[in-house]
Amino acid sequence: MLKNKLRGADFLTLAPLTGEDLEALLEEAIHLKNEGVKGYKPLSGKVIGLIFEKPSTRTRVSFDVAVHRLGGHSMTLTERDLQLGRGETVEDTGRVLSRYLDGLVVRTFGQDRIEALAAASTVPVINALTDESHPCQALADMMTILEYKGALPGLKLAYLGDGNNVANSLMRAGTKLGLEVTVAAPAGHEPPAEVVAECAAYAERSGGSLAVGNDPREGAAGADVLYTDVWVSMGQQEKGDALEHFQAFRLDQGLLELAHEDVMVMHCLPAHRGEEITAEVLDGSHSAVWDQAENRLHAQVALLGLIFG
């Protein structure tokens, strides 16, 4: 059962979860969103550390609120508050914080960094974003698609833009849940080959599919969901000189018209209006962006409840 798999466990990527696990997690998230947590307080008496080595709006606020809704207390720690910025190892930080806190939510850089922290910690560690993976975002995304469309298998989810951490986690979630996932990225900006191979295997088992290419119009054609993200992710400003390669991938009215009439538009935010998406599309009638942002909270309430329940 999912409760037994997640209770007391780290949540570093979506890889350990099956499609059935994800379905159960999404069902729990929608239930808690609709019914409220009421007397459900699995974090009562617990303190969760929120470590942010990168700035954050949605992740920081949604996790803070989620912890409090479940009866716990949160403590936000930036690199200015910790010795990490002055030479203490990740492992030593994990060993010490495990003596004070009941869990850690971490937004950092390399995936190896959060894995080292988790290996040294004796409390659950949750990935709130790394350069390789953004699993909590993907949970909220799948929850939003399920709410709008009623079912997931067979839907075409088209991601347009940089093959980044969001694309990686979308591929993992979508292929496990039976979606037809298409990623269209400029040449040289595709998702990592090893993640593509991993997700192709998930798709084979779930009955979904995965296609990675370089044509945004082909990617958008017949899509049920159009998804984009910033072209230059936080901490990767060296990509900035390559932005001219992304111009054809801007999610605008032209690409929207290639998709299904009832296509939903998604963006994990923050959005650079006029860059990866036009304001017309972001604010238009097809946009699910604000519901998607809200669902970060509900998906994380469900996740925290399963880990600490």
C-alpha cells in the first residue's frame, strides 16, 4: 500500500512510485482539497525544516501552509541561516538537523546534494526542487489535469521548451500514468537521455507513450494539455545566450490553435510574459495556471500526510 511505502520515507524523485501509487496519492489530494483536513493532524507536535538554497514563492508558501494545516510547525532556513554557505558539509548539516527536526523539505541545486543530505539524515527528506527533478510540481500538475479532464490515460501532454527539471518530472509522472507525453525542445536542450530511457520504460508498462523531438508545432498538434516553463532555469544563467534558439517554442495563439479545442494551458510559474508564453495565452480561457498553482498546496498536504501519518 502507498501509506506503507511513503510512511517515514524520503521523497526525492517519482521513480520509486508506481502508476497505482500516483493514482492513490492524487485521489488523496483531491479528497483533502474537497473535504478539508478537519481533525486530521498527523504533524501535531512536529517541526519541519524548510531549507531553501534557491529563492521561492509557491514552494515556500505552499509547504509552510501545508505543514500548519496538518497541525505542525515549520522553520524556514535559507543559506544565510545555515553553515552550508561557509563550508559545513551537507552530510554534517543533515546529521545535526535530524536531532532537532522531524522532517526536511529542501530546495537546492544538484540532485546529488539532496541525496547526500537524505543519506545522512535520520528524518524524512522531501525534494522541493533540484536541478534534475521537481516531483512535487508534477504531483500538482497531474492533479490539475485529472480535475479538468476527469481521467489521465490516453491524453496527449505536450511540453514545449527547455528539457529541464520540470520536464523530467512531468515525463516520469505522465508515462507512469498512461499519458501520451511529447517533449519538444530546441536541439541541444532536450531532456537527459537517461531520463528519456527511464520514462520510455514506464510508458511501455503503462500503455502510454513518450516522444522527444525538436518541432514545437508537431508537439502541439492535437494536444490535450500544453505545458511550458521558463527557458532559463534558476541558477543556469549560462543558457541565457542561447535564447534565440527558443523563439519558435513560445506558447502563443498560433501553437494553441494546433491543439484540441478544449486544450488546457499549464505553466509552473514564475512566467516571463512574452518570452516562453504570451500574456494572451497565460490569461486566456484555456489557462489552468492558477488552479495548478493552488494545487501545489493540496498535493503537498496529501504527501506530508502520507509520509508522517
